[in-house]
Amino acid sequence: MPGLRGLSVSEFRAAPTASPDNEKGVAVAFEDEADRDAFLQRLETDFAPRRFTNAADAFDTVKAYVLERTGA
């Protein structure tokens, strides 16, 4: 996903990749940059006020959120 600005929750980041790894993360494809940017904005809005007690909780929560909303 060229031009992905990035989002971090705890130590996790949204990042473009040519080789998705669904074991250590979650990969999502978007129709275009506008769809991607809108999704990142929703993530930022939903997760900005949240705090996690550990990295595993943050990872599982964000991964589930992404899968539920993208049907990935």
C-alpha cells in the first residue's frame, strides 16, 4: 500500500508490505488510497483514547477490529 502513513498502537504499526504475514499481523487490501486513509482515520479515532495493559492485548484487539471491519 504505497503512501501508508502508519498507525501505532502500543508497539504495533500499520505499514505497507509486499509480503503479508497473517501469523504476526493482519494484511488488508484497499481499493485505493482514499479507502485506506479513511480506514486509518477510523482506527485512529477508535483507538486514540484506549490504553492496553500489555502488547498481546493490544495486538489481539486491533487485529480483531481490523478483521471484523474488513472481512479479511
